[in-house]
Amino acid sequence: MSKEVTFKKPEINLIELIEQYRDEDKCRAALEGLRWPDGIECPRCNSKSISQIKDREQYDCNSCHYHFSVTAGTIFQDSHLPLWKWFLTIYLMVESKKGISANQIKRTIGVSYKTAWYLCHRIRNAMTETDSPKLSGKVEVDETWIGGKKRGRGKGYKGNKSIVVGVVQRGGKTRLQVVHGLDRKALHDFIKKHTDPKTDTIYTDDWPSYRGIGDHDTQHKTVTHRKGEYVVEDAHTNTIENVWSLLKRSITGTYHKLSAKHLDAYLDELEWRFNNRDNPYLFRDTLRKLINSKKLEYNKLVS
């Protein structure tokens, strides 16, 4: 009974997106194919004995008589925004290398700034990777400060900045997180949380808090930036520095400023795009994550 999902080829451009998902029926068909690839199933009792309710975009479970639609229990439930506007926003967020601002979404899909901001945060929240395997092999770790200048303070003032630590597996994925200090415990806890105990090599700069992170089966190699060392044989942190470059260009060129409260959410978005940089099904896979994500309530977001 499931409608065929309309992902006929891996990559999709903006024109094809508009042609394929220009109305609600086409969007619902795509969501049904992703949510129920083996046939429509009752979200309450999991029965596959389903009847369609005529003249309504709903189904009736023949077992428990629950009425539901493809958006029931998903991030799309109770949204007054047309699905094609959701699809367009999702596409723009995942295909924009440096992200896209709520102001730009506001202008593009014709909604208020509040609606655009909330829409982007709901999509961003769904991009969080909670069950990904730990990084291994050769990994680089580094930290950076995020925040603007403060009037009357010198360039080195960090009182209004947030600390972000990142780890990236060479040729693989990255993990980014706001931390509340650069002490040994904070950095070691972050590294152990995101890397496999049998990681081959950890590369860092010579910040003292990284010392002791190696063990009998994990090497720890460093470069000393303050002495002009950036590459020593295979030791460097250039890969994670490239991630910082993407983050800072996003802030400067796209968002202009970020609140410390929501910084982790923007890091999740960057992670998702970076980790799927070679994924030809990125739009489809992001849709699937939204279908399986819980709704982010506005009151919780702004509390």
C-alpha cells in the first residue's frame, strides 16, 4: 500500500527538487516511502492491516482503529507550514556548505523570521548524531574560541567567548562540542568519549592538557605552533583546522553572530554536513532523520 518513494537518482539539484516535490501529495508520497518502505504500518499497534480514509490524507488501522497520517508522531506533525516549504528548507540547509541563515530562509520561502528561525532549529535538532560509532585510526584534536569582540577590550579578551573542541578522523568523520574549560579532565573526557580506545594515533598541538592521552596502543604526536611547527612528518592538525575554517566562515559570512546557548546546535549541523560530504543521498537521509526525530517544542527551544 506504500507509495513508491520518488528518489530516482542519488543527487538532486534545486530545479529537480521543485519539479518533484511541488505539491503536498508528492511530498507525502516521499515521506511514506521513507517511513514505511515495506508498507504502511500503524504507529500505535504496528499492524499492517490499514484502510485509507477517503477524501483525507489519513489512514485507519483495522486492528486498533487509530486514525493517523504519514506525519503522525514526527517532527512534521501539527506544522502549519506546507511540506514543500519544509523540503526546500531542508535542501538549502544541507546543500549550503557554509549553512544558510534564518533571514535568508525567511525571504526564500515567504514566512516570518520567527517561523524561519524555529523551522531551521527543528531541522538542525534532527541532524544530531547520537548513535554514531567512535572515531578510530588516525585522529586529530584541536580547540578554538567562538565569539565576537567586546567593546573596550583587547583582541585577546576571551571573557565573552565559548570554547569548542573538535576531533576528526583523517578521511572520516568529525565530532564537535562546546566545553567549559581547557583543563586536562575536560579535554581527556572529550577525547575518550568520541574515540575508540584502540585508536592508532592522536595528533594535537602542544597544549599541556593533552599530555598523557596516549597509552600502550595509542600514540600521541604533537606539533608546536608557537615555534612555527605545523607539519612534522605525519604529525599535523590541518584537517581539524579546515573544520574550524568552515565554522568561522559560516559565522562570519552566513549567520554573522551566534548565541552561546544554541552554539552546540550549529555544531551538530556542521557535523552532519561534513560527515556526509561524500553522501549522494544526503537530502534523502536528512529527510529520514526528520521522520524519526522527536518534535522540538518552541517553548523548550527558547527557555
